[in-house]
Amino acid sequence: MSRVITEKKRGKHSRGAWFASAAVTVFLVVDLLPLYFVAANSFKNKPEYIESVYNLPSGFDLTNYIKLMEEYDFPKMWLCQVKCVNFL
């Protein structure tokens, strides 16, 4: 008798549960796709980026990050932002 009850419970899913799962899946794809796009393209050089925006980089080139640190004094800007956010 208990075997019949567990089989019925296992196969029974409400439409609300399926809708919630679909909504969460769509939200995750929409939310995480831009993060992937930014992370993958940050390791590309300019010609590689122009060639194909959606492919993974052929190699992990850190020149963009080095340029950021040297030209824009990124650690100082980041520290200023942290101070401003903590002040609010």
C-alpha cells in the first residue's frame, strides 16, 4: 500500500512548480549571461574581440588588467568606492 502512495507522490508535480522552475531558469540565464560575456571578453585583445565576441578567448591575456592598474590607478579608485559605499 505505501509503495503505491509513494509512486503517486513522486510523479505528481503542480503547474506552479514547473512555472517557478522555468522562471528561475530564465532568470539565471538572463542574469548570468552578461557576467559570462564580461568575464570572457576581458581576457581578449582587441583584434580577437572584433573577430568574435561570443567565443572564449584563445589564451588568457592579462594585458587589459595590467593596463587598468597602470593607467587608471584602480586600487585607489576601488578604495574610494568602498569608502563611499560604507559611508552611505
